[in-house]
Amino acid sequence: MFDIWLPLLGGLLLLVLGGEFLVRGAVRVAERFGVSPLVIGLTLVGFGTSAPELVTSVRAALAGAPGIAYGNITGSNIANILLIAGLSALIAPIAVQSAALRRDGGVLLGATAVFALLAVAVPVTRTAGLAFVLALAAYVWFAIRQERTPAAEHGALYEKAAALEHVDPAVSPEATARLPVWRPLATALGGLALVIGGGGLLVDGAVELARLMQVSETVIGLTVVAVGTSAPELATSVAAALRRQGEMAFGNIIGSNIYNLLGIGGATALIAPSDVPQRIAAFDNPVMLAVTLVFLALAWTGLRLSRREGAVLLAGYGAYVWWLWPA
């Protein structure tokens, strides 16, 4: 048992630490080369915080474990909404930016519906993966253009970056300029190495845990792996809720789910195409779509998520895990 939990927990720890170092180093390198803070926030920060999910899903697909690969994506999105949004709203009601809800909520709903439909209708090929990645690039480009408009309301990607910035404030530009460029570059590369190593350990540990507990790899991917790789989103959303900055918690969740579907789902299919397990396509993806609809509908009611609604979301996650896990 110890031989299974050690790589599982060690892999999660390496993923979280590696993702943090990767973001820090990449941001400072970009600052040294004069990249604007807005572009850094909407690209490097968003991709960096999704690195644990990306590496884990790709490693699982390459290892012939599609249940973990796609279970991680679907399970992370369900956990982000029911567990993380529910917990954040329970701490403090979440205010919702109308721009994030209109533009980014629509993108999330569309991406979720397409992802769920493709999983049922056709094999997830490299062509589909490329289309998802290009759709994410177009979305980020559009968001950057809109955020540069002086009178624009902030959208989900901006709030996602702002939430992380408050948890881990960046070094001042003056201090960054004094650092030799190899130091932040080494930090970023070291973080990437930790993320890759942690992803391998996590996948190996998850496969062995499924065998030991005599449950499917899909269930492990939807629960243990999904919650573990969502640790950065949990930390940033809860921290935003504690600061009574609920709009950042909302934007962090919406932005993360879009990255998961288009970026991680696309990259996984592009690098290691495989069929989505029938169990996920027939049950969990429709649950993800239903949960997304409920989440956005609740957000429309007064542009906020109340503590009562947060409790409902948390109870929903408890019911989902209870339904998944064998007695």
C-alpha cells in the first residue's frame, strides 16, 4: 500500500510545485523580454496553472490509460464547479462579472457541449485535437484584444491571472531587471522537469491504486487524479473568496475549465489520440454539461453565487463521488 500512495502523493506534490516554478520562471523571462503584463497574464499564467492537468492527461494517454487521461479533464471540470466554486461560495458569496458571464460563460458552454458531443459521435483524432487547440488560441487572442480596450469589463482569463497574482505576487519589474536571465529560465525549466516527473509518478500511482482497490482507472481519473491536479485552482479560488474577491474566484473557475477542454483536451488528442472511454462519454460528460448549465444559471440569478447555492454545489459533488465510487 505504501508503494502505491508514495508515488501518488509524491507525484501530486511535484506537479503543484513544478507548476508554480514554471509559472514564476516563465513570467520573469517574459518580463525581461518586454512582454506586456496583460499578455503574460492571459497566456503564460493560464497555461502554467493548467500544466499539471496537461502533463497528467498526456502521460496517461501515452501510457495507454485513456480513463485517467480523459477522466482527469472531465473530473477536473466537474470538481472546479461543484467542489471549488461551492466551497468558495460557502466562504463568501461570489460576485459575477457580467462580461465574464456573457462572453466566457458562453465559450465554456459551447466548448463543453462540443467536447461531450464529439466524445459520443466520433473518435477524438489529431484533427479534432488541432481544432481545439486553434479554438483556444483564437479565444485567447480575442480576449487580449478586448481587454486592451480601455472601457472593457474584465473577463474570465483576466480574473484567473489576477487571482493567481494575489496568491503569489510577482517580483517587481526593477528586481526582475537585475536578475540574470538564466536564473528565471532555469526556474522555468526546473519547474517543467518537476511537472513532467510528477505527472509520470501520478499516473503510475493511479493505475496501481485502481488495481489495488479493484475499481476502474476511469473512476480514479475522475476523482483522485482530477482533484489532485486541480489543487492550484482550489488554492487560488479559496484565497480569492477569503479576500472577498469573488469575481476572481468565478473567473478562475471559468478560465480553468476552458483551458481544460480546449487546451488539455486538444493537446492530449493531438499528441496521443485515443477513444474517450464509453463510461465517460455516456455518463460523466453529460454530467459535466449539466453541471456547467446549472452553474451558469445560478450565476445569472443576481450575478452572484450565494452561500446557499454554494452548499448545493458542494452537496452535488458529494452525491457525484458517492455515485461513482463502488460500495
